[in-house]
Amino acid sequence: MAETRLPSALAGRLSMLNLSEQLAKLTTGYSPDAQKELQEPSYYDYPVLQRAVWHWAIIWYFFFGGLAAGCYVIASLAALFGSREDRAVTRTGYYLSLLALLPCPPLLIIDLGKPERFLHMLRVFKVKSPMSMGTWGVVGFSLFCGASAVTQAARDGLLGRWWGARWLAALPERLIALLGLPFGVFLGSYTGVLLAATSNPLWSRSRLLGAVFISSAFSTSTAVIAFVLHLLHAPASVLHKLDRLEWVAILVELTGLLTFLRNSGRAARPLVGAAPREQGTAFWGLVLGSGLLLPWLMKTRSLFSRRSHGMVLGLLPSLLVLVGGYFLRRTIVEAGHLSSQDARTTLWHAKGKGGAPHV
């Protein structure tokens, strides 16, 4: 019995690898040619670039930062343009934005190794430096995110009835939201821009990585707000609006991600390929498949079906989008480590960009 199971499991594994390989060729337009690539010049196959030291902390920072930014933007748009019943989206979005932002400073400190390194970044302001702009963007967003959440808490009576709470409740919520919106959009996209500013072939071959990250921030943020409001039994009209927004956000992310792969071509191989250490299995299964395509189809069915759906069918798509959003960042970061060690692809990428790579 065990002898029949082993070949069956192996056949299934090979089938999945073959599917990943075919999808990689289809989406990137690149088919590996080992003999031709071995003829390309390199310095004894030694890596041209230093391997990035980013690991689990930066992956979670990218994920929580995108959630904080997306929740804030959605809540602010609901505050500026929504109806009275959309106050539930504003309230939930501001609280979730602050909760998602809280882990970000510790994760940054863990990644930097020393807390004072973050403070040193505040000593300068360089428009052309993604690191400098990112540092100041996080600080600015934190101020507006905190102000909006505290103001909302005061209006909900969570801070009591003393004079300070009444003063906070009287602050102009819409003005704070209007001023904070650009910082939210910036935070949602700058992590992708930061990666694209490196010489890593996967991250910088296509300039769409910032667009991919901000579209993912909106899809995951809409998903987490919808998830919470489903649990709180929000009005059906509010949930329907969130379903439509999530449907559009997932479609935009799918389009941006596929365009990113096509523009990256050969450089996207570590992300979508099926070879050892390549991230194709996780990318196609957890990101594009169950993280985007399946929830989009489920949302399509629920939006165009007149039948009411239970709690599970309301929560499951959002949960899948959240898991897919995390693995999107994880696979991109881990595939970038492999990409930096590919000497021939790095030199090919440098030729295509018209210059030598920066180590």
C-alpha cells in the first residue's frame, strides 16, 4: 500500500512543479536556456551584488505597514465621502490602522539592529533617497494615524468625559483625514519603491513594484476591515460596498502583478520558477491562486448572486486575501535573495538598464 502511495505523491509533486514551470514561462515570456546562459560572461560565477540581509522582521514590517496605510486611506475616504452608515468603516479602519502600525517600530528596530540608527535617519532629509523619504513618511503617517484614532476614540466615548476627551472629540476629523491621506498612500507604496531602488534584478527590473505593493495594501486592508465588520454584523449595505471595493482592489492587484512579471521577464525567475530555492510553488499556490484568484471568484459569485451567504463565505475570502498579502511580500523578499546571487542575470539586467550594477 505504501509503495502505491509514494509514486502517487511523487507524481502529484512533479505535476505541481510542471504547472509552476509552465505558468512561469507564460507570465514572464522567458524560457530558461542553460547552454546559452553559460556562454554569457561572468567572473567565475561569483555574485556581483551583496546579498540583502532582510529577513522575517522586514517581511512583517512590509505587511503591517501596508495594512496600516490601506486601512487609514479607506477610513479617511469613508470619513470624507461616505454616508452616515459608512461611519462603521471609518471607525473600524482608524482603529485597525493604529493596531497595524504599533508593531512597525519594533520590527524596524529589530531589522536595523540598533534603535539609534532610525534616529540618525531623521537628521537628514533627502528627496532622492528612498530610505530618507521613507523614514520621514513613517513619522508623518504615525502622527496623523494616531491623531485620527485618538479623535475617533474620544468621539466613541472610550476616553471618558473629561475636558481633554471633549477637546479631542472636537478636532476636525475631515481635515486630519485630508492631510493624512497623502502620507497613507506614500506608506503603502514606498516599501515597493525602496526595493525597486536597489540593483537587485528581481526588485528593480520593473518599476511597478511600488504599484504592486500599494494595490496589495488596499486589497488586504479592505479584507481585514470587511472581516471585522462581518464579525460585528454590520449593515448589509456597508458589507456590500466593501465587497465591491475588495473585488476591484483584488482585480487591480492581479493586473499589476501580472504586468510586473511580464516586464521583469528573466529577472522574475526566482519568484515564479520551480527550481530548488525558487519561490514558484508558494507564489502560484498561496499568492496568485488562493490569495487572489480564488477570493476574487468568490467575491464575483457573491456580488452577482441574489442569494444570501453565511458567515463562513463572508469571512473566508478576506482571510485568504490576508494570507496571500503576507506571502506576496515574503516570496518577493526571499526570491530577491536568490536573485542577488545570480551573477549572469545581474549582468544581463545591468546591460538592459544601460549601466553597471551598484554593489
